[in-house]
Amino acid sequence: MTRLLKSGAFIADPFTPAADHAALPEGPAVVSLARFQKDREALLERNVPLGVRLEASQSPELLGEDVHRLSLVVLEFPKFRDGRAFSWARMLRTRLGFKGEIRAVGDFLYDQINYQHRVGFDAWEVPDHFTLEMFRSALSEMTFVYQPSSDGRKTIRELRAARAHK
């Protein structure tokens, strides 16, 4: 069982997953990329919040300009060793200018949450045993960073270079 963590709190998920051949719920729904591509017009005409779940192998670029009509993009971590979702989140925020929710689902580690947040994730499906204290700790563990990201934090290299030029 999983719970949804967003804005530092556990919340009820406003989105209902809709299988490819199932009826859509009345309210906000999350569909696969295949269903979105197949039923695009009907889904967008519903005029309710819509999310698309991308598998690790599916680039957000496949959403095209419709990315700005979505409220949620769910990025899957099939295995904690598979880091493609990190790249997809950063691409969504920087290159595609996505302003909606980016949700991490699947097999990711506590140690990865800080960097997930840095590249643009703002919601996580976490196991029942995961606590808010664990989340806060994960976000605050890294005082200095090595990798550039979409959060604008200066890397250790940039900090050292600035210090050397003083």
C-alpha cells in the first residue's frame, strides 16, 4: 500500500487511475500515455484535471504541446537503479516549462528523494511505513550539491570558483 506525500504532508490523492479500457471517473484522472494518445481529444474536452503516467522509457517530449494542458505527470521508477525519471523531471521543468505536479512512483530509495526534489518532483507515492520525519530528513541531508539541477542551487564547483575569485 502507498500514500501520497505532497507539500510536506500526506494528502488524499485527487486523481483516480484509469486503466486503458476502463471507464473514466467523474473527476480528475490519470491515464497511460497510450490512452492519452488514443483518446486525446475526448480527454482534454472533459475540462477536469488530467494526469498522464509515463513509463521510464517514455520521454515527456511525447506529450508535445499538450504537456501544458496537463495537471499532473507521473514518472515511474521501475527499479531504483533506473534514473531516467530524474532526467524526465528536469526536462519537464526546464526545457518544457511544465508547471503542474510531477509525481514519483515505483521503486526509489530514501536517498534519492533529495535529488528528485531538486530536479522538479513535488509529490511522491511512498510506502505506509514512510514518515514525514523521514521526508524532512531526506530533503535536508544534502547541505552542498555536486550536480546542477532545475532548483538553481549553486554546485560545490561554482561555490569554489566564486570563492577563488574573491
